[in-house]
Amino acid sequence: MKIDEIARQSLLYDYYGALLTERQREVMELYHEENLSLAEIADEMRISRQGVHDALKKAERALKGYEQKLGLVDKFQKTSGSINEIDRRIEGLIGGLTGKADSGQEQDSIAGELTAIKAIIDQIET
């Protein structure tokens, strides 16, 4: 698994893990959080390695299904990105205002940035 896929699985588990069966949660935690191999999990749970593999894949499919239906992780990521962009723009406005006299051009620039910030906020709300 790539790093991005692992991070995504972790987010999906954080949001939807409580919806999995106890066995699926246990397999996911041992594999992703404890970093145990399928064989080690099989020994600990006293099931076959194939049983661990099947439980893990079924849990991952369930998490993806929940996300497709509910979209909470995508909404979180969109919101987080928007907040970072708003913060960046506000920092720019503050930097632009520090130690400068107001002029019409600066006010237009500030108004433009505030309009862009409002547009970002409007995207979060949809």
C-alpha cells in the first residue's frame, strides 16, 4: 500500500470504524495500527491467514462503501484545504496592511481578497 492509501484507510477507519464488526475492527487495528503481518494476526486470532486477509479486505470495502454513501472524509479534506487557503489569504492581507498607508488600489486589492475568501467559505457550505 502506498502512503496516501494508508493515510486514507486510516481516515476512513477513524470516521467509520465503529460501523464495522468487532472482528473487522480488530483485524484493521492489528494490521494498520499495530503493523502486524497477516500471519501474526492469524496466530493471535487463531484463524487462517486467508481468513485474516478476507476480513481485512471486507472491512476495507465496507469503509469505502460508507464513504461513497456519506462522503464525510472527502468533506473533511475539502474543509481542511479551504481553511488552509483562507488562513494563507488572511496572512497576506495582514502583511499587506502592516506599515502601509491606505490607498484606493490597496483597498481594491483587499476587497478582492475578501471576496475570494468569501467564495472559499461558500464552497465549504455546499
